[in-house]
Amino acid sequence: MAAPQAVRGTRDLIGEEQRRHQHVVDTARRIAAIYGFDEWVTPIIEPTAVFARSLGDTSDVVTKEMYSFEDRGGEWITLRPEGTAGVCRALVGNGLTQSLPQKVFYAGPMFRYERPQKGRYRQFHQIGLELIGPSEPLADAEVIACGWAVLQALGVSDATVLELNTLGDKPSRDAYRAALIGYFSEHREQLSPDSQARLDRNPLRILDSKDEGDRRLVGSAPTIGPYLTESAAIFYRDLQAHLHRLAVPFRENPRIVRGLDYYGHTAFEFVTNALGSQGTVMGGGRYDGLVEEMGGPSTPAVGWAAGIERLAMLLPQAPAAPVGIAVIPVGESTESAGLEVLQALRGAGLRAEMSYRGNLKRRLERANRIGARAAVILGETEIAAGIANVKDLTSGTQTEVPLSGLVAHFS
Ligand code: HAM
């Protein structure tokens, strides 16, 4: 049988890649906690209904990209393409709609059947935040500020720009939709077949089209500004004022509509030029209707998610590999003394390893190969004298250390 390959668009995270990935998650988790968010872990599989309507039945994610299957009990299941709908499902299912606000952080794998390329995978990973309950624009600003703080802590904020837009409230969007239908209808035959279908069902989606011809038309399409109701315009203005106060730099981009349909008011993306065509590292916005779609009461909410792979690629340097101590018994009779030293070091929280065979030379070679910082060499005469030879593998210097003082020596 030919060796099985990883599924197209999936990746193994090993060595430096795993450390980069872990560093992104650890950093985001730490910053999110500082901002008052608690971690939730929701299932990777959800009933298909959790996503099918809520993400938008004209969105690419729902129409082309979901991994859905009927399980053995005849239930339709989907591998989650994103985290927000599952969090809202969990909020309602766990009776938490009466305990607001809920401030949720999450991290984990997501699945979309997309065409794989650099920075775009079929199994990818997100970190995300959801702030459920507040309707004030200050909530949007704080959620964005926390995202910015994560990017700063990762050292990637210089490479990214926050692009901000508003999608207004429902009356604003209805008026804007009518304007878009008017504009695109005049150019209907120039639209791609996908966008012709979108024109009837959800013309805002056309603004998000990747098709070259569509993009040319989008360039001259109306923007939402003139169609905003007074209260939607005030909301957007207040959000910008709060971002200024929180010292989060941004630029407005009226073309941002986001790829999912649940947004209203705030829509934003942190983008970079450093990753080629997959330049959006973090995206989010306000989604005041989603909790209600999951069967809960009308509940405002705002959040974002970021692609861990994209952030990991942007990291200015890879986190260092962990370094440990190699314990080297010389000759079989010293092995049990070696084990004692090994467990004593580990008991003190020090990373320590002992290989199972080989003479001193081979074991030192291996110690260097695994990047150990020091070798504890245990010969019969040294053990009898209650000492060990400690070799610093960076400098090469060797010193005698009493066995009873080894833990203190390395701590
Ligand atoms: P999204 O824009 O679909 O939003 O995805 C967020 C981020 O996930 C993207 O900006 C990108 O960095 C990463 N991403 C998406 N698809 C892929 C892929 N195929 N491969 C690699 N990375 C990818 C959401 O998912 C919303 N749930 C965000 C949100 C949270 N809105 C409100 N709360």
C-alpha cells in the first residue's frame, strides 16, 4: 500500500511550527484574560442547523465550504467552519442568556473546504473573542482594543493595519441594499454568474466577490455612508471616538462587508501585506441577531477571530526550542544513580532526559543533538565520592558538583 498522505489542506504541526502556533495561543489567552475574558471550549462538531442559516445561506462558507455529513443516527452534523455560532448555541443551551455579559475566549481548529494555498487551509485554527450582552459601541472598541493588544504582544502590530467599516442597522442596510440593486442591475450582464445570483438574494455579498470583473464594478459601487440612519451614524462615530481614546489606530474601508452574513454595525479586519493574497489576519464585528437565531432572546454581541497559522507566519522570530539537561551514566553500574538524579531534577521542575544506551561519546553527541544545555556525567568513582561532572554544553566547561547540590546548581 502507498504511504497515506495528510488530507489536502491539512498540516502537521511539528517542532518550530508547533512552537509558533502554541506561542500565538498562549499569548492570546493571556491577553484575553487580562481583558476579562474566560475561555470556553465548545464541540468541533455541531448540528448543521447551527451554521446553515446563521452564517448566511448566500455566504461562500455555507454554500461551498462546509464539511457536513449524516451521522450513523441520521443526524446532520457539520465540522465547525467558525466559532461564533457554536458559542451562541452554547450560550442559549446552557441557559446563560440571563447572565450577561458573557466574555468568551476560544482557540481551536475550524474546517472549510477552500482551495488550499499559503495561509489558507481546510483545517485551520482560530483564536477568538465574543463579548455577548452589551449594545454600546464601547464594547466594540474594547473587543478591537483587545485584538490590537494581542497583535502588539505577538510583535506583529507593525505589520498590520485595522480597517474599519459600518454595515449600519437594518433600515440602513435595507436602503443601501436597494441602492446596490439599482447600481448592479444596470451592469447585470457584466457580473459573474455567482454575483448575478447574489444580486437577487444578497447584493452586499457582491462587494466581497473575488472575481476580477466584479471587482471592477465594485470599485464604483455606492458606499453605505449616505444610507446610514442617524442612530447608526452616531454609533459608528462613537466607536471611532472610543478607538481614538484607546489609542487603537485604524483606517476606514467602506468595502469591508465580511464573508459571513450575521454582521450589522461594526465590521473590521486587521490586514497585512506580509502574507501575499491571504492578508486578513483577524476579522470580526457586531452580530446582534445571532443569539436570537439560536433560539435565545434578542441579545447584542460583538467579537473577532484570527487565523493562528497566519499570525504564526508573521511572528518576527520563532520561539526558542526548550533546552534540558542530559543525564549520562557511564557504565551499566551507574544507571540507577543516573535514574535517581534524573527524577530529582524532574521533581524540581527541570527538563531532564537520559538515553537508554551508548557510551559517553555517543550520549554526549545525542545531548548536543537535542540541544541540551548541560550534561550531568556520572562515573563510578564520582558517584562513590558523591559528586557529578557537569559539562556546560554551550561553553564546554566542566565542573564538579556534589550530587546533593545538583538541583540547586540548575535551579
Ligand atoms: P472569518 O473572517 O471568516 O471570521 O475568519 C477569521 C479569520 O480566520 C480570518 O481573518 C483568517 O485569518 C482566518 N481564516 C479563515 N479561513 C481560513 C482558512 N481557510 N485558512 C486559514 N485561516 C483562515 C470568522 O470566522 C468569525 N467567526 C469572526 C467573528 C467572531 N466575528 C464575530 N466574532
